Amino acid sequence: MTLSELMERLTTFEHTDLPVISLYLNAQANEHGKDDFDRFLRKELGGRAKTYQPHTPERESFDRDVERITKYLEEEVQPSTNGIVVFACAGAGNFFEAAQLEAPIENHRLYIYNQPHLYPLARLMDQYRRYAVLVADTNRARIFVFGRGKTLNTEEIQNVKTNRTKVGDWSQTRYQRHLENYHLHHAKEVIDTLERVVREDEVEHVIIAGDEKIIPMLREQLPKALEEKIIDVTKFDINAPEHEIFEATTEMVREHDAENDAEKVQQLFDQYRLGGLGIVGARETLEALTMGQVDELLLSASMRDIQAKEKDINELELEVVITDDPVVVGSDAGADQLETPSVVMADELVTKAQQTSARVTFIEDPTLLAEVGGVGALLRYRI
């Protein structure tokens, strides 16, 4: 199950009066070659259990969840796993969803609401988007799909290498035409393969690399939908090592995202100033999401930068917090505790965006949305 499929299933969960556990674990091995989330779980889940009265529906549901989560972590975690997400509420039809990731999760996180907490999951999906790199010359091509910090897929196309020969003028013209047709056929095959890979692997961005002869031929063959995904055209040697291609293109994607973030925020502010299709502020954006107006939600990449007030939470009737202290962030003693209103608002914004098919874009630079509370949206329409 992909993270997108998991997200779709979680957004259909209906609010309940029972505790819903959302657990995010860093499963990377420590210096002894073992994961170290057991201590975190014993402390935090044990502490949360004490906040429910014995023999109540809430406590019984919570205890069953802890038992199932413990069994899952003991028996089903794969050696290659670096991140684990679990969502559980036994009292709501034995609800249980879990996924194991090869990409790491930075810190252990525990949230207990009356719905799954989706902000960190949406953040993971954004951080590990897939992108493709095509490296080609006139008779060979290599296609890489990168994501989750590693290579996910590779394909190679190898056609017969052509050699130049000195012949008479008439034959040389004919041969040149034959060579051009051969290169054209190669370019078409490469783009057809790239198009299939992008579709099957759900690739968001594409980088093309090659020499001055093949690049124009490749671009001529690009269908519009594929051309719109291209974020850079550059040069790589056809035999360049995979790790060098990965490192260089990862930086290209990062630079593209930074530029795109700045452009999106500027577009948001322009629309907001004009009274057009732009809105800012957590409460105002959530209300627009509820009405189905939002086309793209812009959120600060850190929940602590999302400004929300207890008054807004109460007036919007966002009664999603089960315990008085629902949020644990990080397994270190000095880890920050997030304000409950920010966590609640962040989760509601992401959940509503998923439910209304609004795109979610996380803005990495905290200064870009700082003046509007870390939240804004580009709208489909105004009411």
C-alpha cells in the first residue's frame, strides 16, 4: 500500500468519541544495530493509558490498541524498515492501519485525537516525492526514478550504435537522412518509455540530461503532459555513476522547490491584496476548505509556525483533542512540546484538504508565510 492509498483510507475515518492513536516511529538502527522505540512506547503509551478511567469504553479501546500495536511491532517489522506509521482505534470497528517505510522519520511522535492525525503523513509524502532522471545520447538512454532518499526504479534502452563512413555526395546525403531517421526513432522510443515510467511510478518531476544532439530531438517528442513535469535540462555523461546523478539532481529538485515556494507565496499575496482568489490565516483558510473553495493549501513545513488560537478552535468546534496533553514530539529529553491549538489546526487543515481534493504544498522557508500565521490558500472560486 502506497502512502497515497493510506492517506485516502485515513481521510474517510469518521470522528469518534474514542481515542484514536496516531503513531510515527523512527525505526533506524542505533549504534548497536537495533531500533530504540521500545522505551518511548512504554513511557508514552503507559502514561496516556492512565488518563482514562479503568473499565470505560475509552480505556478498553486504548488498551486493545496498545496490545495490537505492540504485537505488530514485535512480529511484522521488516529489517529494511526505517520509519513506521500506525493508526488505531479498536473501539471503532477494530480500525488499524500501518505502513513501513524505507525512508526515516526524524522523531518518534504520538498523537491521540478522535481522528487520525494526518499532518506528519502529508509532510512525509511531500518530502519523498518521486522524480525521474533521463540521461541519453543518440543510441542509449538510462532512466532513474528517485524517491524516499534512494533509487526506486531504473530502466535502460540500448540501440545499435551507428558509425560515420565517408562516401560519395549522393550516398552521403542518403546516409545522413538514414542516420537522422534512426536517431528520431531512438528519441521516440526513449520518450515513450519515459512516459510509461512517469505514469506507472507516479512521478511528479522530470530532469532530462544529454548532449547537444539528442536533447532537441527528445524535446520535440515530448507530449504536453510530460513536458509540464520537466524542471531542468542539463548535461550528464551517459556513463555517469548513479550516486553522482542522484546527488546532483536532488539538489536541482531542492532548488526548484524553493523557487516554486517563493512564486506560490507571491501569487497568494497578489491574489489576497487584490481581493481575488487568495486567502490567508488559519481560521479563514479552514473555513474556505470547509466550503470546498480551496484549490491549493499552502502550509508552513513546521507545525510550530502555524498560528492558531484556542478561541478559534472552540468557535470552529474542533473538538478533536481527547487528552489534556495529546502531543508528544521527539524521543529526546529536550524535545519541544507543541501548542495544542497549532497541532489541532494543522491537522484539520490537512484533513479537510485531502477530503476536498485540494493540493497541499509545504513551504520550507518559515519566513515566507510568517506574517500570515503560516497558512494561506489559492482558491477555486470566491463566494
